[in-house]
Amino acid sequence: MRIKDFLSSTSLDRLDAELILCAVLDVDRAYLTAHDNEEIGDTDSVVRIAKRRLKGEPLAYILGYKDFYGRRFFVDNRVLVPRPETEQLIDLALETKPNLIIDVGTGSGIIAITMNRETKRPVFALDLSTPALNLAQKNAELHDTHGIMFMNSYLLTALEKGISIDGNLTIIANLPYVDREWNWISKEALAYEPEMALYANDHGLDLIKKLLNQIPKINFQARRKSLVLEADPSQHLSIIKYAKNLNFSYIKSTEFGILLTF
């Protein structure tokens, strides 16, 4: 089978089909266009991967990796599949010019590692899931990071004694925020990902509110203290109102990100 024959005959999404070919052939997408008449040597692998993807399994889990903010990360079913919207958190966090970063709910470590590489600043990477932390540390080794401390923690509990720095502190949190009642979310599309990393009670806001309540009780001393949250656009107003009642200041939003100071 030729490259163009597979791309024209498969019922897969075009991007997924191209990424499968790139993985099997070890080429980039530009190569596929320039050599679309070329025979696929390992057709069996292409067909096998395509069948798994058609059943709904995330391509990142099948291939074992996902690109995020220009870097490739190991991914499997211990963690969520990195999504483009999370890159908005990186952009917001970089605006705060942090001297120290705390990544709450680090998962695969993509935020902690990206911020460490982009800023060369130390990071506390926290997660309740030991399997997720193990994968995050594997990704940290892959990217030869320095200055990331991975800690098993429920939200900020591991840092409840406080932190004092002569500079800017930025907390980033991509916590579970999916409401099980949302009818615009395909539960089948999320079925392969860990539920504890996806869903939250209280209309998806339970853990975000708990974090907002926890932060003022911890002695964080810094020149500027920022909090960057990921949430669905439908939740932003509720989160901002709740945060303001706890004396957070609202700075700005992107489609999926919220920047607060405290």
C-alpha cells in the first residue's frame, strides 16, 4: 500500500492518519507529502495502530508520546493526554516572570518541565498519584532538567509550612475540572484517561475551590505571588468571583487560562 492510498482510504481523522504514518516510517509530515507515492513498508503496524485508534484509544497512548510546547513527552494511561489548551497556562505563567514555580497536579510533568526549561528556574512538582510522578520523573530525565523537585502531595499539603523567596512566586494548577453532567463532552473520548485526573464534583470546581481556600492559609512570602489556573471557559466567571471573595485579584484570562494574584 502506498502512502497516498492509506491516507485516501482510511476513515481516520487526517491528522491522526498522518501521525501514524510518521511514527511507523520515522519521518515528518512534510515527507509524506513529498513521497506520497512511496510504498509503506510496515503496513501491518499501520493497520494495527489505526484499528486501535478507530476504537477510541488516544493516539498518544498508542504511540507512547505527545508533543507539547515544542517538546516531546512520554505519555501513557497513568496520566492525561497533554492538550493544546494547556499551553495557554505556560504563556500566562511566563508573563509573571517567576523566580520559583509550583506545579500543582503535575501529571506527566509537562508544565513543570516546560517551565523549568523555559525559565531555568526551580520548580516544585506536586501530585497525589505516585504512578504519575514516576512518569513525570522519566520525562524530566528525558529533557535533562535541573531544579525540579517532585513531591507526593494532595494539592499544596507538602508545602503547608510555607515558602519565602526574594522574587516572584508562580503557582500553576491544571486540576480536574470536568463536570460529569456536561452534555457537550464525549465520555467515550475520555474513557481511556484516568478519571481522577479528569472529573471533579461541584460542577467541576471542587478541587479548584479547595486550592483557592488552601493558598491563603499557607505562608507564601514573595515579591509577587501569582496563580495560573486551567478551566473550561464556562467556569471562568464562577472561579473569578469565588477567588475575589478570598482576596485574590483577577489579572486576565485566555480561553482556558486564568491569571490571579494573591
